[in-house]
Amino acid sequence: MPQIKSQKKRALTNLKRSTAVTSEKSALKTAIKNVLKAVVAKDATVAKTAFDLANSKLDKAVSGGLHHKNYAARQKARLSKAVSSI
């Protein structure tokens, strides 16, 4: 446990930030899974709306520094291919 005041503050900040990052990553993964679930169910309208949400979350993850731009591009291409196959 840190003894210095600034280190105590930094430990709290790190905890808050790691919680936020974990939450954002989890939400992104859930959005991607929802697209794939709709594709398996062959529900085009739900898949399209879920795809739009996933694209938005991927873009935000890249702009926030959570993921690399190539990761987002790869996921978008993969999901787009899946949605168009319905």
C-alpha cells in the first residue's frame, strides 16, 4: 500500500481507469457478439442495427486508444461480410 499522498491518488486513478477500460472492452465484445447472434438467426434488420452499433463502438475504441485501427478495420470487415451474407 502506498504511503505518499500522490501515490495513493494515483492508485485510485489507476483503479478507476482500469475499471472503465474493462467495461468498454466488454461492451464492445458484447456488441460484436450481438451482430453474430443476429446473423446466425438470419434476422437482417436486427443484424443491421447491431452492426451499426458495433461500428460506432469500434470507432470510439480506436479514437480513445483502446484498440489499434487495424483491429477495428478487421472486425468491421468481418462483421460486414457476415451481415451481407444474410
